[in-house]
Amino acid sequence: GGDGRKKPGYNETELPNVLSSHLLQKEETLHSRIDNLQIPSSIEVYEIAGIGQPTINRISYLYHTFFKTLGRNLYFTYLGDGTVVADSAVDYGFNKSYIDLYKYNKDFESNFEHQDIFENPQTLNLIENILTGSSKDTSYVSSEIPTLDIDKPKYKVFKMRSPVDIDIYDSSGNHLGTDNTSNLDSDFVEVDESIPNSKFIVIGDEKYAIVPDDGVYTVSLDGT
């Protein structure tokens, strides 16, 4: 806002925002504390990160001078759990464990990600092994993050910038898109991510539908 711009309204997501100096100062204060945190030697720390899920790690913006609107492109990494990139999740460097959510979801036709990673059986087995010395199965857990391209999950990304709804169905009839049972006039529309390893993102008027590259899909577009 130093250039004199006014803060856009709540629904004006196509206009560049004006950052809050108050929030930026609070963020700097927070990091000054946690970045230098010293864990006592008497406390044993374990860090668990999910990988294999398309996770936003960069956003680029382009201002259209003719339309006076802000365009954006999302960039994804597979080294994350759908919300947090792995490097951030294990930032302290203690006893790292990486759970391959992509392979697990593919094998068990599930869709575990950030919000329910601690409900994943592999996570629960890992924690039980740490606490009790058990040897339950953790075949989807590794202490090293994969770096080879051969291990990298591949995804298809459908990006809609027009006022259109998208529904994607896989060969088993699983659905990705807006939950048809939710109130479409609400500010908070629920999404259905039944396809394993799928993700649906809505930012303003833009929609991103992400599915594994190796599937066979039926795509339906409905103008709104």
C-alpha cells in the first residue's frame, strides 16, 4: 500500500492486496522466537512429514494493465502433504520420517493428506513403534526424502479461469469437484475429493482440479 493503493474488498480477489504492516511485524516477532528455539537435550524430538501430494510451493502474479486485474499461476511440488511442504514440516532436523501418502493412497484407494495424516495407519504404527519399541509395519515410511525423478508422482492439473464448474470421474466412478449436496450459494462450498490422490482448489474465480496422471477420467464442464 505504499504506492497509494486502497485495500480491495473481500470478494475482489482479482486485485492486488495490501499487506498489513501489523501482521508482518507479528510474523517477524514470532520467527525471532521460534527460529532460534533450543530443544533441551532431555527431550527427544521426532518429526513426521507427508510427501507425494501436490502442494503449492510458489505463486507467481502478473498484473494485466489493460484489464487492471491480477492474474496468478500456482506451482506445485510433490514433496508435501497437500498443505505443508516437507522441508517446512521437518525444519528442525531431528529424527525425520517421511510418509509416502501417494503410494499409500494408491494402494489402498484412500486420500490421506495434511488434515488427517495422523489418522493414517502408517503414522499410528510409527508412533507406536517409537513409544513402545514395537515393530509394526511402516513400509510406507522412510528416513530419507526421495530425490530421484523415478520416484516422483505425476499429476494432471486442470485450471479454469472462466465461470465454469468442473467434475472429474475416474474409471471406478470416484468424483472430484464441487460437492453437489452443498449450498452452492454459500461463501464456503464443500468439495468432493473421492478420487485417490486428487485435490480441488478454488481461489477467487479460479479452479484447479488435480488428479494422478496414470488414471482414465471423464471430465464434465458446466458453464455458470
